[in-house]
Amino acid sequence: QVFVCGDDVEAKQMVMNVVRALGLTPLDKGSLLAAQEIENYPLQLFPMWKFPIFLSLGLTAFFFFYCLALDVIYTYIYENNNFSFFIAITIPNRVCPVMALILLALVYLPGIFAAIIQLYRGTKYRRFPDWLDKWMLCRKQLGLIALAFASLHVVFTLVTPMRAFASWRTSKGIISQVLNNKTEPLNNTNAWLSDSYLALGILGFFLFVLLGITSLPSVSNNVNWREFRFVQVR
């Protein structure tokens, strides 16, 4: 977007036409009184990202400390097991998918509220409340942060087999079978459930990435409304 302001309507329209010819999107900010605001805009740090970032940090801290109390502190006090190393991989790998799903829900939830308000008012030409308007304006940022959490979940899951705890648990199971002189047969039901769970996770992450890519301005400008809606609905 290119911000444009001025008191001469014809001159401003000429500048906006030049901006469109360059492949950019002009945004009319009104008279020259907005010039100072426009000049200070590049000095702002993530102006549209403050609420999504603070919300994400708050929810992440809440779920992190909840898992910390449940998996580390509780087991240490009542079961005398030291699982403090869960802080590095296990707990983040539990927090990331929860955050991805919550933030993804927050992307589409304001649209439902907006539809309810429009139905209640009987018109779509009245302005939404300020809280809903600000919420809807930061949906793209919330979606990108959700995609970041989902990507972290994928990375944490991929490194899980390389953990010392995973190797120890596998070795413990093998030794237990040797000492008991008993081999655990393959449970086909559990194998199907596990593979189906992983396959659905891979498909879900693929659709999530596709959704994030089509939300980028450089991509969304090259698809029509029907194509964009098709990706969003899926």
C-alpha cells in the first residue's frame, strides 16, 4: 500500500493513478493534515502486529506454565520423578498445536460475530463495533502466527525420535520383552490409528500452508474471488 494525502483532488487522483500503474495499491488518507501521520508511519514497529503478538505471548505463557505444573512440578512433588527436561521439547510440542488451533479459530470467529450482528441489524451498511473492527483487521496476522506455531510443531515432532528420552524408552521396552521372554505382537488397530493420525496431520499442515500462501498479497492478487473462497472453505 502507498499512502496518499493532499488538498488538490485532481492532483491526488493523478498520483494514485501512477501508483496503480506501478502495480501498487494507493490508499487515500485524506487532506494534508494527515501528512505528519504518514511520515511517522515507517517509524512504527509492527503497528498491526501488536495485538496478535501480545495475545499469542499471553496464551503461550498460560499453556506453557499449565503444562509445566502438570508434567514437571506435579510429577516431581507427588511421584518423585524429575522430568525437568520436558521443558525443552515435550512441553513446547504440546503448546504449539494448541496455539495453532486457537489462533486459527480466532481468525474465523470474528466473521461469525460480524454475520450475527448484520443479521440482527438487518443491514450490512452500518459500521461494526470498534473491538470487532480491530479484531477483523488483524486476522491475517493471527493466521500467520498460527502457521508459525504449526510449523514449530512439525519441527518438534520430527526431532522427537532423536531425543535421549525416546531412545531410553525404546530400549526399556526391548529389555522388558527380553527379560520376560515375550515379544509383543503388532497391533494392527493401533498401527492404523497411528498412521491415520499422522496422515491427517500431514494433510492438515499442507492445507494450513496453502491457506497461508494464498493469504499473501502477492498471491491473493493473482487469484479471483472464487478461487480464494475455494481455498478458504477447504
